Amino acid sequence: MISAKQVVDAVEAELIWAVLTSAEAEAATRRADLIFYLRKHRAKYEAYAALQLSQRKPPAPTKSKLDAFLDTLPEKRRPLVRKTLNNLVRVGSAEMTQAEMIERAERNREGLSVAFTVKRPLNRTSFNRMDGSEQNAWERAQVEAGLIPEYGIRSGDAFSTITITKTQYDYARFLGLPLRAVGAQMNYLGDKNSRIVAKRVLAEYADLFDLAKAQGAEISRIFLVD
């Protein structure tokens, strides 16, 4: 921390420099008089400087982006969310915390995607092995369960997406990453059941679709219903 003596020394140095560089003799004389007065009453000026320094408030510590995000959460959730976002992940050859991965995406101006999918997806082989009644039962179960969102970081390449958790997504939204796409993976749901669950998603995630429209995100056609 700067001392009172350093403050007065700095003032004296400024005055001496002004005398040496002054183009006007009168101005130089005035500054020389100030230097004399300053030196004569140095103890008084140092005491005044010490008083001013003692009354200065220390600058508030700058919060990290993660701390600022945590402040928006209920207090009980903060420790768990902090622990989660400080967990290490590997992205390519680099190791970083989850928070750092999201912050890197912010620096790289990447975006976000949300894809809604059935809770129990099937591959083609499993679906084809079912008879008609089993397929219908599977569809009814998926309609009853509804779709679940899967979140991702989407780079400029539309086919390059890193799957992330809801906590990571929330932090990314806090940092301002734009929403670029809202998609759907209906798996083997028929058209009628796909429309049913799509309408349910539209109602349940209305804020998400409002954001998608406001930010010009790509929206799957299944959600573009009347």
C-alpha cells in the first residue's frame, strides 16, 4: 500500500518536473515557491495524506464469472453447483474444469443447442424385432413419459456439438451464449404421437421457444405447429 511519504514525494517530484520544463519564468517561479512551502510544511502534508489514505475504502474484490453466476442461485444450491462446475473434464487434448469449458465456448463465440428426445430410444434392430402390439406399447409409453431435453454446445459447424448438462447449460446462458438450435429426435414415434408430444413440449418449455425465436435459432419443423 502507498504511504503518506510516497504521496508527498510524488507531489514534490511533479512540481520539480514542472519547474524544469516550464516555458514561462513566472510559472516556474510560482512552482518553485510551492516546492519551498511543501518542504517547509512537509510534516503537515504527510499527516494530511495519511488521513486521506486511512479513509480510502479498499477496492471491492472482482468476482469471477462463476461466483457471479452462483449469486443468482438459491443459497442452498450454490455449494453443489460450484463443486459440479469445478469438476475436471477433458476436451480434446486439454483438461479443464466444466466452468472453464463453458467460458472457453464464450470466448470462441459458440452457441447452444437443445434437442428433445424420447426417454427410452430404440435402435432400428430393437424396434424391428418388436411385433405391432409391442411397438404400439412402446409408443404409448413414450407419449406418456414425454420428451426430455438434451443440451449441447454448438460451434460454427452445425454437426459439431458437445453434450453438456443442464447446470452447464444454465451457466452458458448466464454468460450470454446464444441459442442456435432447438431440435427433436422422435426416434420411432409415429406422426400422430410426435405431434402430441411436440405440443406438450411447446407448452412446457414456452420460454425456451420464445428465446429461440428471439435469437433466430433453427427450430425443428415438428415444433412449428399451429
